[in-house]
Amino acid sequence: MLKVLDTTLREGEQAPQVNFTVDEKIKIAKLLDKVGVDMIEAGDPSVSPKVFEAIKRISSLNLNAEIIAHSLATKLGIDKAKEAGVDRVAILFPTSKIHLQDKVKKTEDEAIKIIEEHVSYAKGLGLKVRFTPEDATRTEPDFLIKACNTAIKAGADRVCFADTIGIMQPHIFYERARELKEKLSGCEIDVHCHNDLGLALANTMAGIRAGASCVHVTVNGMGERAGIPDLAETIMAFKILENSNKYDIKRLTEISSYVEKVSGFFNSPNKTIVGENAFSHKCGVHTNGILKNPNTYELFSPEIIGRERKIIVDKYTGKAAVASKLKEYGINADDEQLKRIVEEIKKIGDERKILHTADIIDIAEQVTGVRSNIIPKKVNALVLIEAKSQVYTSSIIRKLRNFKSVSRLFEITGDYDISAHIEVNNTTELNNLIEELRALPGVKQTNTKLVLKMYENSN
Ligand code: HCA
Ligand code: CU
């Protein structure tokens, strides 16, 4: 059975500027467990006392997932993993010529001895062991097999085929992983693919085809450099392409947002599955199709992961989408009026960038001659935020950028440091959001101004 290993707390925290608190790590581990991931790589306990503490506390939570500590091939590191109470230690030692010669300055024979010694040591402490030959994809195949077999003989029951610098492409990765699977008879293989050329998930899928039984991911794809496959996209690829229904896909957005919020590492709008635009349709040709049958342009329905499809109205939009938007606002327009409304919308789109709901309503009122008493469906507010004196305003800004309902942020002078423009669906949501903003680390106090009317300057 295919397994997912999430390493947000180890590889993910290796992303620039990402540092989780112990409590945040515990919450992430619990959320991952609810998604149903099979293994959680909770960190390398030798990195710092807090990393150690987090691993120890996560190990004691009795989650369903197997808890793993990462470690270099040192007895001290392995002892710490044992002390942290994990189920398994993942021992890392490089095997490629460049890493052996230029980084750790060891010969191949010395490497074999180190691997043998440390895997048996960990096994002797009663830990399950995964061996990761670092830079495996650049390792000469015969030596890779030799190093892995050494680890297996010494007690490792999993080895990880790591594409440490993201150099692979699917057909080559498939062949290499298959060779490994065949020659390491019986041993389970993990794949850990870096995204330096954007091929991490493609290589990962090829690895599965080749017989790997566990794939490494992080929430939002965080990690060193360009990171590794994203948890949500990997699980959805399993579901859609491999028919795997093992994981709770409704929780993918929740965990992605939480990790965005506490890491300050935010997703681009076009990010697969969890990105703001992942289910938006804009061009008239597309929206026309979508409104008739969503399968025309959707691989799967956003509802299955608890998201909503969005129809964007602007100069690319055709009559069908505008008519459906007007219907949403309770506005009636006949065919001729609809044509004129679309023309006006196109004009605005050509003049400036973003078309707001108020613009569409305004145009519809002018064209139909009927004044609609439309109360804006959304609640807008300006939240003024004061930062604690020892905190950088920019670090709060970074966190605020991850709240989907925060549309604009200003650093300001005066009694407050930040002004955040927020748009939510109702006052309950507003209340919840303000509570969340107040609870953000570094925020001293907030002051909220409700927006009654909003005007956009057209020049
Ligand atoms: C690292 C190396 C690693 C290890 C992968 C693994 C890699 O950053 O410490 O243990 O499976 O990419 O080689 O992440
Ligand atoms: Cu890595």
C-alpha cells in the first residue's frame, strides 16, 4: 500500500525564514494525522533544543502516523533520536562522488563503514531505520546498490532514493528506481524528489510506477531551494490518477492555510489545488463551457476538497458568465441589455485592471435603468494594527499576507503600524478574523473600522 511521508517539520522548516514554534509543530502534526499521512518526519533533534522538544512532544501524542527523526550518521544524533522517543530514525549519508570527495571528504570504503556502523548502532537501540543515500540520483549505480545493501544488512528496512538536487526526469528516474527496487530485494523504497526543474511530482509518480512504496512531501511544497512535492497536489494526483481514496482530501486546504499563516511562506495564486486561482475561470469561452457543464474545463469538482469555483468577470467575459453573475445579484436584463452590459464591462477592462462587484452593479443599473437596492454581499473593514515594540512590522505583514480575506496592506505612520483592508462574507467571519489577527504573535492591539461605501478611483 502506497504511503505518504510528510516532512514539513524537517525539510519544510529548511525553507528560508521558516521557523515554527513547538506548539505550531504540534498542531501541524495533528492536522497531518487527520489528513491521514502515514509518516511524519518531525525534524532532526540535533538541530536545536526546541527542535528536539517538538519531536519529543509529537512522539508522545500517540498519533496514527509513524514518527521519524532525521539524523546525520553520528552516534550523538542517533542517541538524540532515541531520546526523543521516535518510532524510526532516518540516517543520512551522501554517496555521490562529489559529496564524498568535496563535502564529507571520505572514500567510498570509509562511507560503507560509516553507513554499516551507524545503521547497526540505531538498530541496536531498538529503532526502525531508514537509510537515505544523499544525492542518490548522482551516485554511480553500483556503488548506490552497495551502500544500500550495506544499510539493509545492518538493519534498515527502508531506503530512500533521494533526488537531492532535482536533476531527474520521469523516464530516467523510473529506470533508476526500478533497478534499485530489483536489486535491493524485499526492501521498501521511499522517493524524495526536489523540484529544481519543476519535475518533483512527475518524478515521484514515476517512482511509484517503479515500485516505490512511500513518497515524501511537504505542506505547500516547502523545502530547501524550490522544495519538494506539495502534500495537496500529491494526494490529489493519487486520488485522480491512481484511484487512491485513503486520505481526507477535505482537510488539504485547512492545513495549507494554517501552514501559510504560521510559516509566512505563502502560495502563489496559480498554485495547484490550494492556490487562489486553482478553480477560477475567466475567458468567455471557458466560462460559457463551465456554466453548461463544469467538466468542460475542470479536472474535478472543487467541492470535493471543500473549495468553490469562481467565475471572473472582466473584459474576457462573455454573455453567459455576466448573465449568471447578474442572476446572483438578483438583476434582470434582457438579451439586448446584456449585450450592452458586456460591452461596458469590456470598456472598463480595457481602461483599468480590476473590475469590482460595484462596477458590474453600476453598469447594470445604468443599462437597465432599474436601481437595484443591492446591499454589498461582502463585509469590508479596515483593521488598524499596532505591533509590539520589539517586533518588526514586516514580520507581521508577512503573516497577514497569508490571510485570504486580507486584500490590501499598508504600513502606516501614527498610533498604528499597519492598515489591513479585509473583505469577508458576514460579520461573524469579521469577528473571527479580528480575533485571529489579535492573536497573531507580535500584535499588540487592533482597531477596526467598518466600511460603509467603497469608491475606486478610475484614473
Ligand atoms: C537534507 C537532504 C535530503 C534528505 C532526504 C531524505 C535530500 O536536506 O538533509 O532523508 O529522504 O534531499 O537529500 O532532504
Ligand atoms: Cu530534501
